[in-house]
Amino acid sequence: MTSSSALRTYRTHGVVLRTYKLGEADRIIVLLTRDQGQVRAVAKGVRRTSSKFGSRLEPFMSVDLQLARGRTLDVITQVETKGLYGHGIASDYGCYTAATAIAETAERLTDIGETGGAQYALVAGAFSALSRNLHPSELILDSYLLRALATAGWAPSFTDCARCAAPGPHSAFSAPLGGAVCPDCRPPGAASPSSATMELLGALLTGDWTVADTSEAAARREAAGLVAAYLQWHLERGVASLKHVERV
């Protein structure tokens, strides 16, 4: 027979998105997990110097946890480090600001209690890439934002017309219409990005890092503005952390 205590505990793998102080020694930890979606849990005594797992529950860390279900918030009872992403990210300002924007976006896109395996994989992959400096931090961020929006059901088009599907490439971009638009569908005020910018956006969405890593600074700046506009349109408000991100 299964004990009542076993029924109240569960294990999961997650990444730390954010932490909040609670009382004199505790913290609320916001996690995005592989099989439980977004979880908010209490880490008791974690702010004491004697805590056994305080440093393991810092933002951007990848952890395996055991939690006990509570009435309002679950309680973290065991933590094992799986990926020391936080250490590498925190040592570089550009990586840190990009990771903060990723964490804020992930928190907004995921709902508490819903499974979010695909979103979890995107965040964990982005944190891992940032911690190892695999690509420029601003490109990792913009690639994550585009993929996360696509996973949430808002996949943009950067070639064919997002409204009528007329074959592209096209030279106009409209966030409300879903990306590239043809001359017939182009609304007033639509952006007119360069062909290099549209190529970069497509590469960031598909993970073509050969194209992305060799892109010019002007294309990166223009692409970042379009990604931010697309994100803001679908989230219905901006991501505050984006204003701190370093751009080339």
C-alpha cells in the first residue's frame, strides 16, 4: 500500500526562472518544469548560510527536485543540480540580461499547473547556450523568443505572406498580421526591413546558426526591434527586461 506521505511528494526536473524573499530565511522559487509546467514552491531556510541547497536554487539553474504538495504552495525538500547554467550566465552582463528576458517571457507564456515540455526544453536549451557562449547572447535571446512564440501557437512567417500565403520573400513586416506581408496585404504603417534582416529572422526561427552568426550588426538591430514588436503584440504588453539587453 502506498503511504500518504508518498502520495504528497513528487519529483520533477526544472529550471529556475525567478526567486522571491519570503519571511526571514525562506524563498519562493518559480520553476518551469518538464512535466508539471510552471511551479511556485517554497524553499525553507534557503537564505541561511547553513542551507544545504541555497546556491542550487538561484535563477537559471537546472535542477532535479523533490517537492511536497502544500495547500497554497508546494515545498522543496530535495534538490540536485543538473546544469550549472547560472554560474556562467551571471559572470557576463550580456548573457545575464538576455537570460533575465528569457525567464520573464517564459514565466508569462506558461501557466501554473499546465504541462510545458516544449517550453521547458526551449528555456533549458537557451540557458545552456548562454552559459557556454555558443552564440552572441542577443541572438540566443531573439531565437528563443521566436521559437517560444511559435510553440505557443503564434508562429511568424518571414517568407510567404502571413495573411494570404502569397509566395515570398516579401519586403514588408506586420506584427498584427503575423510577419511578412505581400504588397496587396500590406497595412499602413507596416515595417520595411531589409532582405538581410528577414533572412536573419528566418534563421533565428529555424536555428540556422551558420546564417545567424555571420549576420551584420545592422540586421541584428533591426531584427531585434521586430522580434520585440511581435512579442509585445502577442503578450499584449512589453517584457520589461528587454530594455536592459545589450545590443551590438
